[in-house]
Amino acid sequence: MFTNKVHKMKLIVSLGLVFLFLFVGCQKDTRVAQKNQEKVLKGTITLSGAWALYPMVVKWAEEFQKIHPGVQIDVAAGGAGKGMADCLSEVVDLGMVSRDIYPAEIDKGAWWVSVTKDAVVATINENNPAAKALLERGIKRQTLIDIWINGTVTKWGLAAGTPHTDPIHVYTRSDACGAAKTWAQYFDRNQEDLLGVGVYGDPGLADAVKKDSLGIGFNNINFVYDNNTKGQVESIRVLPLDLNENGRLDKDEDFYRSLDELIRAIATDVYPSPPGRALHLVCHGKPQKPEVLEFIRWILTEGQAFISEAGYIELTEDKIQESLHKLTADIL
């Protein structure tokens, strides 16, 4: 009889301990769940600006939203000028800018970090009458200046050193943009100094050259190379730069056949800067929204893994650390 009572008491104590552990465990699980819930990012991030950054930011947005499905990211292109204006007026959270940040913009509160790198290249139609000579010899910087700035080289024969008398149809950008600013900077000038028929946007300028066998233009590299095949897109050929100006395209200057070759040349500064350049995300003042802060931090860390496959150039480790330091120093 006594033994049975002892067994019953032991059973009650054991059951009590089980319920106690379950209760404590449930409380712990609840606290963990609440803590994890606090970490879940929610909200909307809006960006506008440079065509140059648009494809890369779209890729980053897609990957970031897989990790943080509670965050909606809206990305719109429209040129670096629009991106800067939109962020300074707080129409968007972040502006995509593909040029240097002006002192006047800094005075208005522009805060930025560099996130990747690309370049602007000259383009011609693949059916250009002087294409063979141009692609074999390249083109000198001064000749480009005489086409876009001075307006003194107006025939394809003069540009290519051939007898061709066909006129050069010059195209430029009609919108305020980093590509045009960078291209003009290669000539020590401003976008407003570029001659030519103005066309809106990177896609528009590429399309103009595609349709005109006598056309010449310039584009960000992701609009003239196919990121899947790594080759140049149909109907367009990148016009090589005769960097040492010896009248021929030497082996160490011939890196335009594939996107991967050109990316290596840009990354190692063999392709000059400008027209190689860093690309930036800009905010009006220090970013405050948690989702914006985390998006920028992710881009500078995990997000760098997507740069090469998207056809862009990774920043050097020093540049990444500089951007991360600016983010943490200015925010935390």
C-alpha cells in the first residue's frame, strides 16, 4: 500500500516536471518567435535614376526580396539626373546615379555610397560602310572629339582613314544622364557640349544606332552586350579605342569581342576612366528606414555575388570597405 503511494507521488512529480519544462519551453519558443518577428523587415523601397544601374538594381531587388518577402522594391529608370532630383526631393528613397556627385548636390544633402562599376563605350552599326577598317584600327580620342565636340570630322572616311564619303550621323542623349556626362568627361567637356541628335535613354540610343548604318552613339555596356551569350547585341558593334594612337588596334587593346574580356579591362583600368566609372546609390541625408539600411548593407556584402553574372564590375575590396564604413559610421 505504502509502495503504491510512493509510486503515485513519483508519477505526479514527474508529470509536474514535464509540464513545467513544456511551459518554460513554450515561453522560450514564444520569446524566440517574437524576437524573430521583430527582425522581419517590412516596408517599401523606391528607387529611380540611371539606366546604367537599372538592370543591376533590378537583380539585387529580386534577390533581396527572396530573403525579405515583406519588403517591396520599386525600381524605375529615367537617367542619373532624374535619380538625383527624385532623391533630393524625397520622391524616392534612393537615387541611382552613374556619375560623380556634384558639390552643389552635397550641399543640398546628398549622401551616397558606391556599389559597383561599369563603363560607357562608343557604338556603330554593324553595316557601317567603314566598319571593317574601324574595327581593325580602332579610333583615336581626338577623332572622337572632332566628331562629338568640334564637328570637324563629318565623313566616315575621315574617321576610318578610308575613301568613304558617307556622312556620320551623330547621336547623343537628350536626358540628363551619367552616360553622356561620362562620355563628355572623356573629352574634358560637359554633356551640353556633345553634338548630335538627342535620343532619350540607353535603350533609345542603342536602337537609333541599330536602325542607322551611318550612325554613331555611346552606351553603357549592358545595353550593347548580351549578358547570356556575352557577345555584342545584334546590329551593334562596339567601336574600339586606339589607346596608344598608333593607327592600329594592338593585341592589348583588342578586348571588346566579349563582355567578360571588356569587364577585365575595365576592372584593371586598361580601359580608361573615364569612360569607366563607379555607380552610386544616393539618399537625401542619412538613410533612416531599416529596410533601406539593410538593402544597402546587403548590396555591399552578399549582393556583390550577383555583380559578375549581371555583367557589371565588382568594386575593389578597399572600395567596398570604404562604402561599408561610410554606411556604419554615418548611420550607427
